[in-house]
Amino acid sequence: MNILIVGNGFDLAHGLPTKYTHFLDYCRDYDPKNPISDNKTIAAEFAEIIEQNVWLGYFQHITPKDAEGKTWIDLEREIKRVVDAKSPFFEEEVFVVSSSFSAPFLRFLCLTEFAKENTSSLNDYGHYGDYIIQIPKVTDHPSYIQWLYTQLRAFIRAFEIYCVEHINELKDIVSPAALGYRTEWNQYDEDIRYAREQKHKLHNEKKKPNESFFEYRRRIESWEVTEKQTQNKQKALLNNPKAFLALSRFDCILSFNYTKTYQLLYGTSSQHCYIHGQAQRDPCTTNMVLGIDDALSEEEAKVNFEWVKFKKYFQRIVLKTGSEYKDWLEDGTEKHVHIVGHSLDETDHDVFREFMTCDGCRTTIYYWNEQDHNAKIEQAIRIVGRDELIKQVHGSDWTIRFVDLYGPQGLFDKRL
């Protein structure tokens, strides 16, 4: 059995704007006059959420526009920081926040409509200028946690609409053929850009002295021909059947993504498991998971159980997201597992541990550069332990290996 496991890097490699920073910037620049959907109800729902959602406001507040290097793991860590900061102390259905000393999320609340300046008392640190926070229907610790979770579900719904109405509708998805021929693809992009620049430059110039109009026009047309020919070369890359077969040969697909990129490009004959849910148009069927890991000791878990709804495992149970992969692991056949585009970070360690310690599983972890290679080795050590990883990568009888995605054994190798 061939199993493909994909993370957000899979979508990014296909040219899709699925980083959380892409979503934050889309919301920053959103114009209701150019709605996200032709469906007026969905467009209105999206506009209302992004205008009022406290999590979206907080993430935008701490994330600069066009931020580089940020991943969904960074967003999940921010959620964890809010959870770890616990609830503020309530008194008479309000709480006081120090604009200097409180946790970052609580300081952010000082900038919202829920805050008013409190100049009549000293805070715990002896400073004036604290803020009183009063949120409708939030009067104590449990209602504060419920409000945060309700706001998080609304944030998830907004991203779901973004996936369904924007990502899944994009027409310029790049196939793996372009990825396998990455150098050529990038050079073609550069050649097209240069041809367009020269053509534009000629349009703005006067024709040379003693040059006829037809000669001037012929110079412009030569760049138009160059642009067209280069575009055709790019299209030829996209039609490479071997690159298509490299990814269409899997029996089962385990996706950590909300999008249906694999199905759109490679068909629906494989079994699919969307472990974190799948983006859907109907809000009544929303089942997308976004939260934190369960890296707590048993004692800590008991103390912090009230925050359990923020944990991924809990959301998977409540929302009944994909668990079909467990049947794949137990069917008794030999399995070849291929992991593409996932950082292997701690929030999903529990799932990867099941595959990497399963009898009869051979796991190939793909990386796209040397930095990514080292990072994935570090995460694998955290998942199975140093000694176990050394044993599994050893010799010809390996059960875990690390492979360059674009190298001689990679899925996107152009020599396939």
C-alpha cells in the first residue's frame, strides 16, 4: 500500500496562497465591493467575521504585512501562548489589564472596543493607566474560555470560506511537472518578464530616426513572439505525464490541509482522509480543526482540562474528522509512506508517531533544501527518540529515510 501524507507545503509547492499570512493579508486588503463569493450570504458572513473577530485582529496585530517565514505552526504557537496565559482575574464581571505587564493577547484587548481606560486605581505593579475590559456575556473564567473558543471557531470559518471560495477556485495551480523542472520554470518566468518589459519599453519609445513604422512594429512583434514561445515552453512542462504519474500512484492520501488540491489535480480514485477536516461551503457541516498539541503531563492536563476544546485531539473527536488512516495502519499489508510538505512539528507528533512506529511501515520524509532536511531530522528525533531513529535509518533495511524532493529519488525528479 502506497500512502501519501501532505501538509501545507504541498499546497504552497503548487503555487497556492495557503500560508496563514496570505490569509491575514487577504483580510487586510479585502474590499466588500469585490466580494469573496458570488453567494451574497457567504460574502456577508465573511465580511462580518473579518470585521469583528478578535483572533484575526490579534494575529494581524502581531504579524506584519507580507511577513516572510511564518507558518501555521507559528499561529498555533500563538494560540498556545494565549491558552498558557490562562484567564484574567474577574471582579464584578470585568477584569483589569496592565498595558505594560499583561500577556500579549490581554494587552491587545486594550486596543479593542471592549476596553476603557482605568485611571482611578493602581494596578498590582503600582502603575496608573490600566484598562478595564468588559466583554458582553463574559462575566467569569468559564465564559471567558467559551468566548475565546467561539471566536476561534469564527476565525476558522472565515478561513474555510477563503479556502472554498478563493483557493479551490484558483485556475493557475502549478502541477508537479513545473516543480520537477524548477530551474527551467523560473528561467521561463524571468524570460517572459523581460520580454514584457522590452515590449512595454518600445511602446513608450519613439521609433528610431530613419526607421519605418513597419520596422518599428517588427521590433515590438519580435518580443511578442518571444513571450508567446516561452509561455508555450512552460505549458509543455505542465503536460509531462511522468511527473503526473509520480503523484497519482498513491492508494491512500492523508491530508493535514483543508483544501482539495490533490483531488483537483490527480483525481479521486485514491482513499482520502482529511485529518483536520475539509473546507466546505455549508457552515452547518464545518469540521475544520485548528488548535494546539497535547504536550502536557497527566497532572497538568487535569489542571488545564477546561481549555481542552483548544486541543486538536479533542476537536477531532467532537467534529468527527478523518480517522480512516487508522484502518490503513491495521490492515496487515506492507506500507510505503511518503510525507510531503509537512514540518513534522510538535502539534502533529501523535499522528506521525503512529506511522513511524508501525510494524510493516517504511516511511520516506521529503525535504526541499538542506535547512529543511536538518529541521525534519530534529523533529523525527523528537517523535521516535534518538536511538530509535538511528536504528530505523540504518543500512539497506531502513524503515525511515530522508529524501530530497527534487533529487534523483524525489517525487518531483524530472528524470522520473
